[in-house]
Amino acid sequence: MFEFDSNELLHIGVSMVVVAVAFSVGSLFQSKDAFLANFPIILVGVGSGFVLHELAHKFVAQRYGAYARYQIWESGLAFSLLMAIFTAGRFVFAAPGAVYIYSPRITRSQNGIISVAGPLTNLAIGTLFLVSAPFASIGYLQTMAFSAASINFFLGFFNMLPIPPLDGSKVFAWNFAAWAVLIILLAIPTFFLF
């Protein structure tokens, strides 16, 4: 049974909104109207990419019998916004918090599998949005699908960087081949499709 408390749901919601604002900052430099039009589109991408990424970690950890809980990282939230503002939205440091796992029995292999679950989720969701985008009959929905795909691929790639405490450092330590394949699969759409 997957459990949440109201405080954890609040942390997830606040993080999602702050990351969506950070990804939308570039349009704020254009105009307030551009920001207001772009924000709901970005929110879909962040909601699918960030929230489901973190929930994947939580659910896999709980399957291994661990206690897992999402918590905000206040410094990460602030840095996300500041980096987006200072780069006029060209770069977002998307690390507003993390799923903290508490268990004395998690092995390196299990930790690697828990860590890879988030970026794999981003790859799957990004691919689903990318494949479905051309079939959207309304231009707004097509823009939303392409945006959600782009955000998912970027979040997955960013998290696979082998820098602690990012997921990539744990996956790299667990299985180099899995890390290499996944980071390449995420890098291709991140850098060559959008």
C-alpha cells in the first residue's frame, strides 16, 4: 500500500508549482500574457515529469519494504528560481526536493533500481507525449504535448548526470551499462529534437 501524508502532498504540490514557474520564466521576459499562456502548458509537463518521476522512486522503494517520503529542499527550490531568472529561462536547475528513503536493508542493486525508476519514467512519458503530439488536432494540445515531452526528456537527462546526489550517481555506481544506455536515450531527444 502506497502511503502519503498531507504534509508530503503539500511538498509535492509546492515543488511542482515552483518548478513550473522556473520553466516558464523565459516567457515572463517576453510579456506577462506570454507567461500566463505558457504556464498551464509547462505545468502539464512538470506535473507529468517531476511528480511521476518522484512517485516512481517512492513506489519502487516501498516495494522493497522501505519507508519513502518526498521532502522539499528549500535551497534547491530557491536555486531553481534564481537560476531560471538569471539565465532568462535558458537553464533550470530542477532539484526542488527528493524522495528520502529510510531502510537498513536496501542493497546497492536495489538502490540503483530505485534511482533508475524516475528517469525511466521520464523517458516513457516523454516518448508517449512525443509520439502522440502529431495526432493532436488542436494546436494548443500539440504544443502542450511537445512541451511535456521536452520537459520529461530534460528532467530525465538532468537526473542521470553522475553527480551526487542526482539519480545518475547511484545508477552509475550500480550498473554502468544501464546508466550509459539511459543517459544516451535521454540525451538524444533533449539535445537534438527540441
